[in-house]
Amino acid sequence: MNGRFFLISKAFAGLMFLLLGQAGIAAPNYAQREDVQAFINEMVLQHGFDRAYLTQQFAQAKRLDNVLKSISTPAERVLTWKQYRPIFVKEKRIIMGRKFIKDNRALLERAEKTYGVPVEIIAAIIGVESYYGKHTGKYTIFDSLTTLAFDYPPRAKFFKSELSAFLQLSKEEHISIDKMTGSYAGAMGLPQFISSSYRQYAVDFDGDGKRDLWNSLPDVVGSVAHYFSVHGWREGHGIVYRAAVKDKSIVPEKNKLKPYTSIKALHDKGTTVSVSLPNDEQATLLKLKGKYGDEYWLGLKNFYVITRYNHSALYAMAVFQLSQELLK
């Protein structure tokens, strides 16, 4: 789910869920709440929405208690690499990914030529995000975002912003909010863009005058590639390499996603990889709990770019390793 995973402890989030509404307790009419009325007023004054339309929509909105529960346990926050990898880098997804590339090679190569992002990376993202369109989410996005914006205080500011972006998107793309479905956190379509990312990075790659991430595969492929390009993908450069670490004391206690040190500095401390990299190349030293014990990796700028789609080292590693399987 790009640009999004919400950092709050499982214990605290569970407590918030209990406090904010247990299953079976009816939620109040959102349109009658002062905070929602203030939001409606903002949308009317700043973005030209019809007050009666928004009032009606919020009166019909449903609080989704399962959304409040789900947000407390994102997989990237509770699983190790040993547990996470088999979810995404498995035979069925690999087979589907190879078929996806075979069936859409001309389109994928056009996107690679346009934006400089490799075919296999684009395909891997779509595979990890939605299983090549099989799992795009069945939540009504308006209900999910309304629930999170007004009944989830730890991230209320973020989700109010996403709700605003969602409503603007529906108007810009002429899509009924009742027909826009996605994940519990508001990600949509095959590439699972959140609303702000959809507005900023989606492209009309099929030239039909609209950006459709549900039904237009060209728009999906082009938008993923465009997202990576805007975030600084370096064409022809490496992504991440397995490392041998001599001095374990230099490994950060918590993985840093952004490159923070040079290859030379790591080499000077006895860290090596099987390829030759420029001494001044910036990298991040990662430690993952794998199937056979601790794994050490050097992530370069392109690895960091993948984490801009989802701020998780596990996610980026899954995308990378799936992409490598798709090349075989």
C-alpha cells in the first residue's frame, strides 16, 4: 500500500479500538457530529463541494469497527522476514507474475522506456499489492476513511487529509464514491494507491482522458512506473545486495530505510558484498531475521525508492526478491 503504514503499538491500538467502539454498539450519525460538520465546511469553502451532497453522504456513512481493529496489526509491524517472505515470494505468485509479464510485455516495456523502471519491478509491485488484480479490497473507501478520520485519533490528521483527497479525486475523475472500493486503509486499484498518491502520481497511460487504476491496465502500469520515477529511481543501478558483516556492532538496532553511509565506510569495518560498488555509493546496512538466522543486506538508493511505496524494509525486500524470480 504505497506511502502508508501507520506506526502505533499493537497494544495501544487495541486499547483505542476498545475505547472507540465495540462491535454491536451503534455509531452516531456522522453528519451530526461537530468535527464532521467542520470538515464539511472546509470542503465547501476550500474545494467548492456542495454542502447538501456531503451532508447526505456523511449521514449514510458507516463506522467500520473491523477497520479500527485491522489497522493495529499491519504485517510489516508484527512479522519477521522469515514469516513475511513466504506470503509474497511463493510459487503461485511467481507463476502469475511471469504470465503477467508474458501477456503484457509490450506495455511493460513501454513503461520501462518512458520512466526507466524495470519491467520486473513494475510487475512485482502489482503482484505484491493486489496479486495481479485478484485482491484489490472490498471496503467502501468512503466508509473506511471516514471511520479512520473521525474515530481513530492517533492518525486523525493524516486520514482527514486522505478523506479530503479522496473526495477531490472522485470529483476530478468523475467516479461515484459508492463505487470506489479498496483496502481497509483506503488504498485502491491494482497498484493500491492511496488517494493523495492517486491524485499526484497516477497517469493516463492509455490516452483515454482519464486515470483508471481499477480497469485500465495501461494506467496501472504507467502509474507504478511514474511513481518510482518521481521518487528518484536510478535507471541501471542496483537495488540491494547480500552482505557479510564482520563487525556486528556497526549494524543499527533498528533498520534505517534511507542510505546513511558510504560503501567505503562499510568496507573499512569489514562489511563486504559479492559485487563491486563505488566507494562513494551510499547504502543502508539492514538486518533481517530469515529462515536460517540473521541476514545482512546493503540497500542502495533504489531500495529506498521501493520503500517510498510502503515504508517497510520487509516490503521492499519482498518486491525485490519477487522481481528476481520473475526474471527466471
